Amino acid sequence: KAINIKEKNFPSPNGDWYNNGATLLDILDVIKTPKRGYKKPLRIPIIDKLDKGLQIIAMVQQGIINKGDQIKIMPQNIITKVHALEIDDGAVTDNGNNNKG
């Protein structure tokens, strides 16, 4: 059974090491998401790759990427061209501007 996720359960049946404070959901509600650095160098952690061709699944953490950009994949030091960008199977013109309207 989950303890202190949604409701406070004090004292904890798992020990007194955590006997006061906020629940996990209370803490998640007040966490501020960091601003993405649009003017910083591009950073895109690669999450996965697809078997059809040379497609990767990734998420832009900072910077901006556009169709036609040349990017360097590290640590392999491979330079390649961005041929297309998609969000949820829909084409986009650049970093986050969806063509679907």
C-alpha cells in the first residue's frame, strides 16, 4: 500500500523516519518546471529509434531545431541533416509549430 502519496498517513506504518510533511502529490503540485533555453545550444536526448529508416524519437530540452538544419550527434560526432519533424504523427514546420492548425 502506498503511503503519503495522496493522503497523509502519520505515523507511517513503515517507521517514524517520515512523520510529517507534505504528500507526494502536494509536492508535485508546487514544483516549478524549468524554462527551456531557446537561445542555448541544441540538446535533444535520443529516447528510441524506429526500425524504418533512420528515424529517432527524441525530445528537445533546449535550443531550437528546424527542418533542414544540420546537427551533430554526440558522442559519435556524426553530422546529419534534419529531414522532417513530427509531433504525435503530425508534420511540423519547425520546433513545435504544428501544421495541423
